Amino acid sequence: MNSIKGKFPFTDKKDTRSGFGAAMTALGAANPKVVALCADLTGSLKLNDFEKQYPERFVQCGIAEANMMGVAAGLATAGYIPYATTFANFATGRVYDQIRQSIAYSDKNVKICASHAGLTLGEDGATHQILEDLGLMRMLPGMTVINTCDYNQTYAATLALAEHHGPAYLRFGRPVLPVFYPKDRPFVIGKADVLHEGVDVSLFCTGHMVWECILAAELLEDAGISAEVINLHTIKPLDTKTIAASLNKTGCAVVAEEHQVNGGLCDSIAHYVAKHRPTPLEYVAVQDSFGESGTPDQLMEKYGLKAANVVTAAHQVLARKAS
């Protein structure tokens, strides 16, 4: 059996938002059309270096996110590539009408870049821990939706969006996590990454749950179960070819995301599977609940988003496949 043990070593831990900030500084030098907009969260979005080096292309909009989306739409109309940045809760739920009307409807080339997403925002609590953002964004026609898993992938995705025309949503977070993606691994929008091949069960994952699925695959290997780990970093457009190829091998899957079980990756895959390839599925996600205050690790544990939960779901779906 192709072993996953030792396949993903890491020597550093970083937050994904820092990958975004570093990439923005690089983009500032490489592309004079890139403009960064911020809603009074420059430090939180790691845009201090961009502001310092390219002040003429940094727009501080203040705590006025709806206005920021309108400014971004206007900049895009003028030929710039605006990156509108704030916390995920404020980047989606607070300004959904502005995104729908001013950006998505008119196919504006605006990049909505959202930090502090999901339960791992931690101690800020339920009012800030948006768990519906992927669903809100993927429902908008023409919106590309990306959810990255580590520092290096967030860096690469940020650069890739500058070359992609059209509205896009990039989701990343605050917690410090292992950096396990190679620096030189290209980011291809809409193309999933098969991180480890397996034959018994597919683990479809995104964002912070990718690392948990890697850990789960190691635990499953100890039990003699071969798990295929696939990072679906692009929620929309969904890489259905890679999903189908994996399911043709394994015949069952666990879908894992730090998001509501409704609306995000779980729903995306369920919709495809129901229409094209009926297959047993289990979900590791937040079960129709708001979050609460706590450390990221405590919340991931309480809401069932750890490697052990993925292992349990894998055993459940394997039992369904066998019945």
C-alpha cells in the first residue's frame, strides 16, 4: 500500500493570512494594476508592508465594508485589479447586496479576500465566526470561490487571482498551522490537488480541514484502510473530473470542511454525486449550528472537526458501502 506516513513533513507553522499578506506585497511590485482596499483591519490582513511600499495603491475605507465593495467595483471598471479585504463575516454577510449587485451581476474583476473565517477565529465568538460564507458566495453566478489550506497555498492562490478575470472570493484564516505545501507548487484555479492516492475511501477536504484529513489518513492506514486525500481548494468551479475519478476507485467518500454542512463543499459534492454518480457520503462539518467563544482547537474538537471525527466518518461510510 502506498504509505502516507512521513509524506507531508513540515518545519514551520504559519497563519494563512500571512501568506496572503506576503503575496500582496509581491503583487504590488509585479503588477501596477493591483490595488489593496481595507476596512480598518490593515494589521489583521497583513497589509502593512503593501501600505508602506505602495501607498498610492492602498485604500483605507474604514469600517464601511459596503462602501468598500462599491469602491472596488469602480476601480475594476477603471481597469484596476482591486483586492477588497476584511474579516470573512464582514466580507460576505454584511455586504451581500453590494457584492451581488455591484460586483457579481456586472461581472466585475474584484477579488474579495476574507480572513478570520470559520470556527478557528476562536475567542471572538459566534458573531464573528461566519460558517455560511462559502455557500453565500458559491450561489452567486460567475463567482469563483477558493478556500486555501496553508501559508504557501494561500500565497500561490493570491498571485493566481491577479491573472484570473472575474469576481472571486478567497477564504483564509487566523490560526497558525503546519506549512506542508511546497513553495513552488502551482495553484490552478478549478483543479483539485490529489495529495495522496488510496483505494478504500475518498477524503474530500478544503481549507483547514486538509491537514486534519492528512492526519486521519495516517490513522486509517494504521487500521489497514487506504484513504485518498484530495484538496478541493476551489469550491467553484468544482473539479468534478477528479471527484469522479476518485469515487470510481473508492466507491465512497467523506467530505470535510470548516463550514456549515449546508451550502459549502458538502452540498457541492452531494449535488454532483446525486445527479451523476450515487455514492455513499458522510460529512464532517458544522451541523446547522452557530459557534461560540473558545480557542480554535477547543472549538474544532467540540464541533467535530478533528482527524478523529474524519476517521469515524470513514468507518461509517465504509460500512454503508459494504451493506
